[in-house]
Amino acid sequence: MRRNPLIILALAALPSFAFGQSFDDLAQVDLMPGWRSEAGTHTAAIKITLAPGWITYWRAPGDAGIPPEINFSGSDTIQSITPHWPTPNVVGEDGARSIGYYESVIVPLTVDLGSSPQDIALQGEITIGVCEEICIPVTLPFSALLPVDGTNDAAISAALADQPMTQTASDVGEVTCKIDAIADGLRMTTTIDVATTGTNEHVVIEASDPRVWVSEARTQRQGGMLSATVDMVHPSGQPFAFDRSAVRITVLGSDQAIDIRGCAAG
């Protein structure tokens, strides 16, 4: 296991962390081997198990969170790997909101193996934030053999089903984004024609460029229209070119979650 000095300092600041307790007591990561399709793609999953009372973060963790990073290595036959993050929970209140999972999560993976007819060894490591009173970044390795003759895993299938719905399936109407320049970047207001998704609706906006910092959204609903405003700051600290077609908008409500890709000019 990789030991990061920053992790050691963080642990020293956590009174409830027992002397001699290892990182394995906080988080464990397993690679679930899954099954192979006739087309050659393989469905596997990363399972994250946390100590009771701890949380970890979604791909867009919110202002206070630590985004997960997954690195893979192994066979040259692996052409691409796509993670599918299940619908997360919203933790905390507006102004101190994080987005993630309590105690455990299964993240399905679609592994493109081309036409490989053999078992494939897959290995890598994941860096996640694990949080109780403070957050600790932890890097953990994983590995497994992806078998040609694997069988469908009910837990992975359930995690695949627990994805935000598409905008088509959710009967989303027009989605627009109004862009204004601010001193150190852009301000974007998206307006979404969508029926209510339940109480405590939250909107999460992700730019296509991972270097762009996006603030927590200020969300409002008026009838069938949901709007959300965020500030975006580029590393340059200046206004920048923005691709509306590549923005990703997730609506998280108590009854439903929706994944929206792209928006029109507002």
C-alpha cells in the first residue's frame, strides 16, 4: 500500500483514529471479476467498503470532497475502461455540501477488450477520500482475472441499474445554458424543462475540462422549470472558451436522478 505523508498528517489530526489502526480498517477495495459479452466487452466492478460511519465521494464530489481517481494497468489487449458511478447521496447542507456514498459502493466497469478470447489480468489502484469528521485521501491497489467464462453477477447488475436516468427516459424538455464572463472565469445558468424529481432537488454541473473548478450550484424551481447557476474558474484565472455540447448536468432529487448531456444557448 502506498503511504502518503499527507495521509499520515491527516490521521494525526483525527482523535477518534485508534493507535495502530491501519488504512485497511477505513477502506477496502476489491475488483469483482464479472462476465464477458459475445461482443468482447467485459463487465466488471470495483467494490469499495468503508468502516461504519464513513463516506467516500462520487465522481463530482462537491466543494468539500476529494474526487476519486482510478488508474489501470495490465494487458495490452485492454482498449478502454469506462466506470459507471451509481446514483450518489447528497451529504450536508447547501454551502457545505458533498456528494458520495455511505459505507460501501459498487462501481461497474465496462472493459473493452477488442476480440480477445482469453482471460485477462486487470490491475490498478484507486485514490479516494474517506471521511468522517475529516477527510483522508487513501490509495489502494486492486487486481483480478477477468474470465472468459464469467457469469452474471447480481450485485454488479444492481449497481448498473442504479444509474441516473437519461434525459429521454425522464421526459426532459429543452435544456439551455446562459454564459456570462466574470473576473476569473465564467458564470453559467442552466434552465431545464423537467417535472419535479422530488424534494431537496440538487443540480451538479461538470465541465468537460477536469481542470475547471465548478462551484456548488444555486438551484431554484418555478413550476416545471428548474434552474441552477454556477461559477467556473479556469487555471488561467480568466474567461475561457466553453463547449455547451460537452457539459454534463445531473439532477438529484429524492425520487429520481437524471443525467443530462449538453445544452443549447440560453
